Amino acid sequence: MTESENLDRKTVPQKEAPSSSHATRVLLVLTGVALLVNYVETMVIPGVPTIQKDFATTATIASWITSAYLIVGSAVSPLFGKLGDIYGKKRMFLISLVFYIAGVGLAGFSPSIYFLLFARALQGIGFAIIPLSIAIITDVFPREKVAVAQGIISGTFAIGAAAGLIIGSYVVQDLGWQYAFHTAFVLSIILFAVVFKVLQKDIVKAVNKAVDYAGAAILMAGVTLILVYLTEGPSLGWLSAEEILFLVPGAVLTFSFFVFESKRQNPLMKLSLFRIRNVLVANLVGLVSGIIMFLLFFAVVYYAQLPKPFGLSENVVTAGLTLAPSTLGMLIGGIVIGRFLARIGPKPVLFLGSGILGLGQVLFIVNRSSSAYVALDLFVALFGVICILVPLVNMLAISLPRDNVAVGLGINTMLRNLGGAIGPVVATTIMATYTTQLSANVALPSSSAFDIIFYIGIALAVIVAVITIGAKNYTFKKTAQVPAAAPAH
């Protein structure tokens, strides 16, 4: 019986994990890796102005310190997911981690800005460890517990980001931006050794090991060009000749990918899988939720650092301290929602998440006058975010055939990052449009600008709820006869 047939029956039968103690160890290790990745990526942000000054470069080029990682990571995630489905998730996880370690190690010794950008792009290849981690969880946990484990990993994202923002500010200030990478390099090597020991050897059952590298290359090229267009739009101008040279080929290549894949005998991912209702819903919601998340983060971080009365007049460190408590909403939500999902299914949880996320943004409109209110507002909003993220990955893990789970999660990661690139663009455009003149040469985003941003976020949360109507709900039950488990790790 296929996964989609199971969903038609509304209840997914279970099988036991090979070892609960082993599964717990795997979860702890993968959670540590997720914490490190998000910690390092946020840790870099406070160092960007210093790096720009040290290398005497422009703000536009310096912005690629973060963009290079995101763009490359988004592009390679589907390919590494496919390779994980074919050759083993542990193997590809370790290979991804090697790229990450190499990128982090080289970045700390960069002699020029362009060498640093190369190192960051290399580090971006290691971003594939995120979807591979979630796919590994799917293999080692029984399905009624997968959602809780996935929720814990997802919940660590915000905590790692908050820690990186706070600690990174002190590291850059007291030791220099290079040490942000040096410390991450040491931690990455330690985690590599732990991952190698804890994850079990891959047991791969894939008969057909053909990889559609041509299709992967077309998709990577198309998505990369579109992400470059979105990243450079605010500085180059959305309809400038340079931007059109990114947008048009990117759109053509992305469209060509679907045409090309429909004719391939062994495609990167069978397009027919998108006809599975929950796969389509998860990817559409993933794109929209990516826009909401980064729209929200960008607006709140920017607002916290604006001078009063336009914002809270905080520096990077105090802004991080303001946002840090609210990230507990994601960790708590990940654990709680994972348990509820197993009992009531993903559809009610998605509706709940869109409602709470919308409520959080209503609170921002009503009152954001102090750090305490902003922390509370963001706590509510991030709780809503995690109520959306956990069902997304669980729907893919349950709905996709086992030999397509990792590539499916990779594509979903790519779409969420694509949405993540759109969110700040929307926020920046609104803040540049609705301003208050501070002096003859200085204009700052007005209160109306932030209200509009949050109204858009509310509208997008409603869109998530509308898309969710098309989802097929399922719950979990244990079968009386437990089949023998064959762990993939």
C-alpha cells in the first residue's frame, strides 16, 4: 500500500523504530547540528559592517556574505536530497557537513572579500544538511513520534539564530569577525566526529541509481538567477538592464525544468508526486510561509534598531536580547505541536498556526511601544510559525514514497528559501515608500510602513489557511502486528 493510499484511509499505520535510545541519540546530534548552522549564520550578521570596512568594499558586495550562502544552499538542496535517497542519507549528510566545515574554515582566513564570498558559497553547499536531517528523523523514529522530533529540530532554528545574534555581536566586537568562523570551525569538526559515530550505516534499497544531473543543473541555474534578482533588486533597480538579465533567463530555466522533467525517464523528482494533495499543499504553504517569516523577522529587527520615536533605539546586542526570549515560542511550540499533530493530524494544526501567526501580527499593529511588548508579540507570532513548519515537513515525510522523501524535503527547503528572499524585499520596498522626513537628507520608515507590513503578513496568513483547505488530514495508529524495521541509518 502506498503512502497516498494510506492517506486516503485517513489513518497511517505505524511501525516501531529499531531502537528508542538510538533514535534519541540521533535526535540530539541532529539538533546540535541545526543549532550550530543557525547560530553560525546569524553570528555572521553583526560582522558584516566590520568586514565591509576591513576589505574596503561596498555595502552591495558585502551583502553577498549572507546571500551567497542562502542562494547556493537553496539551489543544491534538491540534488543532495536526491543523492541521499539513492546513496544513503548518512553518507550525503557527512559529505554536506564536509563542505560546510571547509567553507567555515576557509572563511576565517580570507585575504579578500571575493575569497570570503567563495568560502561562503562553499559553506552553502553544506546547507543541505537541514533537509537531510529531517529525512533522517523520518527513518529512525516511528511515525507517530516523527512530528515531535521534527518539531524539536525546527524549534532550535530560532534559538540558534538568537544565540548567534547575541554571541556574534560580542565575538565580533572583542575578538574580530574572523573568530566567528574560527569557533564555528572547531565546533563543526567535533560535531562531524559525533555524527559519524552516532548515525548507523546506510541501508539503501534503491534499485535505480540514475541521477538526473541535467535536470538538477537546470533547476539550480534557474533558482539561482531568480534569487540573485530578488537579492539585488533593491540596489540595482527592479527593471534595470542588469536585473532583467537575471530575471528572464531564471524564469525561462525554471519553467524549462518542468518541461524537461516531464519527459525524463528518471527525473530529479517525479512531477506526478505533486499531484498528491498534501505534497502540493506543503510546497505552496512552504513558499508563502517563507515570505511571512522573513518579512516578519526583517521588519522586527529593523524596527528594534530604529531611533525613538520611530523604533526602540536598540543596538544589535540589545535587539538580540529582546528577541531571544520570544524564540522559546518556537521550541515550546515544536514539542507541543508535534504531540498534537499525531493525535489530530496536520490540517487542524495548519489552521491553528495560520490563526496564531495572524494574531501575532495583529498584536504588533496594536502595541509595539516597548521591548517587552515586541518580545510578547514575536513569541505569539513564532509559535504560529512553528505550528506551520512542523505539519509541512511531516506531510511530505508521510505522503511521499520513501525513496523520494529527502529530495522532496530539499525542494520544500528551496521553496521556503525562495519565499525567504521575497520577504525582506517586500519589507524594504514598503519601508522605502512610507517614510517620515527626519531632516533634509534623512528619511526613516514611518509607523504606517510597519503597520502595512504586518497587514500584509496577516493577509498571507489567511492565504495559508485557504491553501490548507485542500489538505487531506490523517492521524496515527499502531498496528497490532509490528513489521520488522530496516533502519536506513
